[in-house]
Amino acid sequence: VLDLTSFDLDRYSALRAKIAQQGIVMTPLSDLIESDPNHMTKLVGLANVLMVDEPTAETQEPVDEELFRNYYMSSDTYYPEGWFIAVHHGDYVGWCAVLPNTEKPEQLSNGITVIARDYRRMGLATAMKAHVIEHAKMMGGTQIRTSNVSTNPMLTVNRKLGYVPVRDSFQYKKVLA
């Protein structure tokens, strides 16, 4: 959980400026739907980076456009104004989203963060999360919740941002023959 009431966005101004100086622009998906006729193909491409790289207990299969739409865009938390895409020279190189909570509007969720391999280790994930946090504060949120598996590098990013663990959970999988 991240407490938005005490989060200091100014701590990330220099990093966000550095990312912007490299020509990377944080753009809401809602804008890209209107301006980029290839947005779906680019999103699916980035989603498939996620399917290969996300640390999970199960093997992930590549997604196609239909599966992508069904999973990401048909959910009750789909909020394209809060789903930010990092765009560099027309390429989608990352995404991070804040998801609304209809029952508790002040308690938002952080959707999965995806960074293209060539753009990792440059602070882009942190800058994107700071951008999403700024949007969450503008939405009136007081906290953001997220979850990570312990082997996900994003856990370190989240802790540096100030996310505090609430509880641990374990998932077990047994294959029945």
C-alpha cells in the first residue's frame, strides 16, 4: 500500500525530466486510441513482452488481440485515462496504470507495469509509476494498492517508492493427473 497523502512527487521531478529529455512521452491510452490507428498491435506486442518476462508460477502463453481485449479492456476496472503508455519515437516502450475502485474510490490499484527490454534499468518504471501516482492523486485517491511476487524486480521499485507490505500470501499449485 502506498499512502498518497504523504507522497512527495517532487522527489521524482529530475528523473521524470531526464526520461522526457530522452524523448519518451507518457501518454494516456485514451489519447492513443484516438490518435494511433496501430495502438492495439503495439499494445499486444508489449503485452507479449510481459507474458515472457513476468515472474509467475505458471507458464504464460502469448496473447493475440482478442485475448488482450477480453483480459485488459473488458474489465470493470478498465480506465484508459489512467493507463499510461511510454512512447518513444512512435514505439510503445512501457505501460503503467492506475485502476479505479468503484466501491472505495479513494483506494486505487496499480495495474501491472511493463517495460520493453531495451528500456530497462534507466529509471523508466519509476518515472512511469510517479506519473501514475500523480494521476491517482488528481483522481482524489488517498492510497494505491499493488501486489508482486517476491521474484519480481518491480517489488524493489515499489518499495523504493514507499509502498509498504500489508500481508504476504502464498499460492500453491498441484497438478492432478
